[in-house]
Amino acid sequence: FGSGMRHGSTCGAVTGALMVLGLAGKGADEATALMRRFREKNQVLDCANLLRLAKERGEERKCHCDRMVYEAVELLEDLLK
């Protein structure tokens, strides 16, 4: 789901995490919690703005995107306990 589905929309790491929650039988509460917690850590959910913020911090794109995936996985692990 790279580059926000290739048009700068919701971060692919978030989209993938939401898909996993659905496959695990979780509902709207868990999905909302995931998005809220991700936004608390990163300010926004959309790829375009996440990349803009990363660039402002001087973070390289690959490092930034890898970090987004790790953060989404950590949130998933917590929500799936």
C-alpha cells in the first residue's frame, strides 16, 4: 500500500494494519483506537503529510516509511492482545 495507495492518501502502514484488524475479527472500536494512537504519535494519517513532516525533520523517506510500518505493527500487537 505504498505512497498512500499511490496517491498520498492514508498511510499504507495504517491501511494494512486496519486490514489485519478486520481479518482478526476486530471492529470499529479497535480501528478507531489504532488510528487515534497513530495520529497521536505522528500528527496525521495521510502519506503526503507524513512525508512532508519527515522531510522537515530531515528524515530519509525509506527510514521514515520503515518506522511507520514498525509503529503500525506495535499498535497492532497491543490491540490484538
